[in-house]
Amino acid sequence: MKARGRTNFLAVLQTQRDLFESADALVESEQGVASELVTLYKALGGGCEVEAGVGEPPTPGRAGKRVIDVAGTR
């Protein structure tokens, strides 16, 4: 007679552990991808533009384009 839908509990626990390990590996991988995207964005010149305005917060720029106006003239 077959045990329909029955298995020993150790197999269930092992499967759950495998699932949690896989989920953890996925989260670590996604964190690594996000970190590398930030590094790439910075390497391509991404960041903020500094314009001639005293006390104004910097505005987001485009990758590869930076505007720095130190003397207040363009």
C-alpha cells in the first residue's frame, strides 16, 4: 500500500531549508546587482549638477553630463 501524500518530516524540513537558502542567495544576488549598477552609474558620470545658486540643493543630472559653475559665471 502506498503512502498517499505522506512523507517523513525530515524531508519536509530539508526542503524548507533548501527553500530558505535559495531565497537568501537570491537576495544577496539582487543586492550585488544593485551595488554594481550604482558603481556603473557613478563611473559614467552620474550624480548631481552644481549650478550657480548659493544654498540651493543640487539637482539630479544625467550620466556623462556635469555642470560645475564655481565662479558663478557661465
